[in-house]
Amino acid sequence: MDKSILWDLSYGLYAIGTMNGNLPTGCIVNTVFQITSDPAVIALGLNKNNFTHQAIKEQRRFAVSVLAEQCNRNIIAKLGFTSGKNTKKFDETLFEWTLFDQLPVVTEGVCGFLSADVISFTDTGTHDIIIARVNDAKKVADLLPLTYKYYHDVIKGKTPKNAPTYQEK
């Protein structure tokens, strides 16, 4: 099977934020999409091995920051390539963030962000599809969203092993 065709599907890059007790944690994902508009419902694809997955299971809430093409690369490095099990992922010295609806969101180099409450989890093997109702949303800049294609072709970014698009070369 030629799985490279899957790279031609459209993806974005998103910073997911949630709380682990009183500490903010999160990760980078490439699969968030809108399901309905009224009420606003989204779907999130998340690897079950991610620490963020465990925190969302416990909190049943998360935020999505829509990264822009010119986002600070420290956001992707810190949230996408370290584990929240042993790292404070939201560090003011690396990138700007704040709490929005009591959830951590990235505030620099983003198109905007939203908060959502989990409706359900659907097991797809290595990942869950998390269906969630959007509680609040804010557009902060009219920027081009960071696509996975731009990330690979222009930024020359790598794909972490827990990403659904990861392929050994």
C-alpha cells in the first residue's frame, strides 16, 4: 500500500492545551476539524500515548490554538517534541501564552483559539477521536494558518512518532 497519498490530505498544525491539576500541559496535533456549526462541535485526533490525552480524559476540557505560518518555532519544539510527564510545556521564556476559559492557549503567531468540552471519545487504535462542544472562541489575527504541507515543505519540520502521519523512512 502506498501510504504517501495520505500526505495529500489537508492538515493544519494546532497547539492543544489542557490542565494537569493546576499545571498547564499540551501538545501539537495536525487533526482538528469542525463537525457542526449550531451548536459548534469539533473533532480532535489525539494519540493515546500522549500525556495530554491522559489530562484531557481527566479534565474533559481542552483548548485549541490555530497556529499561523509565522508562529514561533519554540511552540512546536516544546509542545510537539517533549512530554508533559516530565516537562513544564508552557514556559513564558519560550513563547507567549495565557489562560482562556481557564485553559492554556498560545497567544503569539496564532490566528486565534477556542475552548471546548468533551462530548465523547472514539477509539481508533493508537488514537482517539475526541468530539467536543466549543464553549468560546476568539480570532486574534488575520494570518495564514500553518498547514502540515507548509511545515514540511517550507519550514522543513520533522514528524514526531506519535503523529498520525508519521512514517519510518
